[in-house]
Amino acid sequence: MKLFLILGTLLAGLGVALGAFGAHGLKKLVDAETVSIYQTGVQYQMYHALALILVGILAQRMDNSLFNYAGFFFIGGIVCFSGSLYLLSSFRAMNKVVPGFVYPITPLGGILFILGWILLLFALLKK
């Protein structure tokens, strides 16, 4: 699906920019633990942006709706997992208390990533 190719490319490019900020700007604002948390968000965003591009290529070549579901789970995982880590890092950078709702979003994103990979596997096995 072309949408996954476009979003995957945009999210990968954004991941590079966010990674550069984390490596240079964020270190001046927060402790090493927070930078590490932030970088984990960047890493998982990059991995799954590339996975999204792969899903987009496969979805164009093979007619199987499971590829579409996998892609949407990867997008949801990026938003929830990486997004929650960015949010946590942002609150810490502003010396604000991290709202309690942020913490459960991270494992939800991880579950979405896992489901995306399972769906991708099933899509490949179905062909």
C-alpha cells in the first residue's frame, strides 16, 4: 500500500531528525537515563518505519489484507511506544511531573508492535 511507503519514509526521516536532537540537544537538558529512554523511542521508530516500508512493498506485490493490518499496527506502535517515550522525555526536560497516563501507553505500543510482526508472519505464511 502506497500509504505505508509514504508514512514509513516520513517516519524514518523524522527518526533521523529526532535522533540528532537526542544526541546533541537533549543531552544538555536531561540526565543520561532520560536520553537513553528517548533514544529507545528513536530506535523503535526507525525499526518500525523500515518495517512499514517493507509492508508497503509486500502489500503491493501480494494481495493479502493481513499486510494492511500489520502496517496499521506498526503505525499504532510507533505512536504509542515511541510517542510515549518522547512525551516522558519532554516532561522531564521541562522539569514537570510525568502524568500517570503516559506510563501504560508504552507497553500498549509494544503489544501493537508484536501484533504487527505476528500479522506480517501470517501474511507471509498465507502466500
